[in-house]
Amino acid sequence: LVALSALLESRPAVIVASPRALMHRVLSEEALLEHRLDLEIGDVLEREALLRELSRWGYLTTAMVESVGCVSARGDVVDVWPTGEAAPIRLLFFDDEIEEIRRLDPTGRRRSEPIESVRILPAREALISDAALSRAAEQTALAVDEMGDGHALRRRVLTELKAGLWFPGAEDYLPALHALVAPLSMVERVVVIEPGEVAGELQRFDELTLSRWQGLSERPVVLQGLRYARAAAVQQALEGA
């Protein structure tokens, strides 16, 4: 998420990626822009709404913020450790206005650094919203029709997603929740190091994902091929970049 967010910035960014990473489909530019929060001193927002949004973005509510992806609230203080940040952030509110923003010392020595603004990215790619749940209902129905089975699993998955429960294997439903794109579609220029090795690794990972899918005792009710790009397509994109 940090790397993808960097690609949307106006300043230049260099992303170093493995061949396998190029096969993982990712959130679109529209979804990434919709799911980032830029906060500044003086912004007015309801703290409870902020906490609900962070929970929907995968942040875990804890008594103390000690790792990335956690959030804590006490009175007028909200502590959050955003994705990609080296230290937690403290938001101090006066009513519904952000009065101070501080970067906390992750060692717990109570030192803090005042800052003017902070960007908060989601803690996971699979983001739950009404639109995402509606898409998941449609996509899992298509998968059930293609598989000829999985009605009970589909009902259970949709029920748990609507309830905000993050169950084992929930990441498998990322392409059902969101329309994904190939990461190379977001990159302006590509430099390939060891093209022969890259081509071989693409092919090996292609075969691995297919064999793992075929070997699953209970397959997720998701259309095959939506999560990963095929090796041939990635190779063609690299050769044309």
C-alpha cells in the first residue's frame, strides 16, 4: 500500500519489485485515492467517525498503540500507527477539531515531535464498504455458478464480511470486494534486471498458483484468475514497457 501510494504522488518514485510482485493484482488508482486520509491541524472531524473508518480500514483497537495498524482512543487523544510510518501518531482534539498532531517515540520514552499533517493509509487492502459488499455478493454468485457448489460457504463469507469479521482466508476475497488492476499499469517506466531469470520466475509462480488452487480442499468462492495476472501477460507488458 505504501509503494502503490508513492506511485500516485507528483514527485518521482522508484519501486523495486520481484517478478512475483508483478503478478499480484492490486487496488486501482481510484480505490487508492479514495482510501487515504490527509489530516492537518485545524481539521474538523468527529472522532468516533474517524475510529469507525480506521476500523473499516483494518486498524485494530488496542489499549496502547505498540505496532503498525493499531489505534487507541482516550478522551481527547487518538493514537494511531499508520501504515508506512516509522512511529505512531498522536492526534489531540479540542471538541471535533484537531488541535495538535505529534509523532511519538516508538521506544515509549514519552518524547514526541510536533508535526503539521499526517497521511493515514489503510492497514489492509481488503476494505469493507457498501459498494465493496455489493460487488462481493455479485462476484461470489458468479463463482458459485461456475463452480456448481459453494452456496453455504458464500452465505457464511458474506455474513462475516458484513459483520466486519476478519476470518482466516479473508484475503482470498480481495478480488471479489474490489476490481483489481495489474501493478505495471500504474508504472511509467520499467527496468528489468536479468530478463531470463525474471521470465523463469514468472512462469514458476504461474504454475505454483495454479497447482495450489487445484489442491485446495475448500476453494474460496472467487473466480479463478482475478487475484493474479498470468505470466504471459506480465511478460508481454515488460517487453512492451
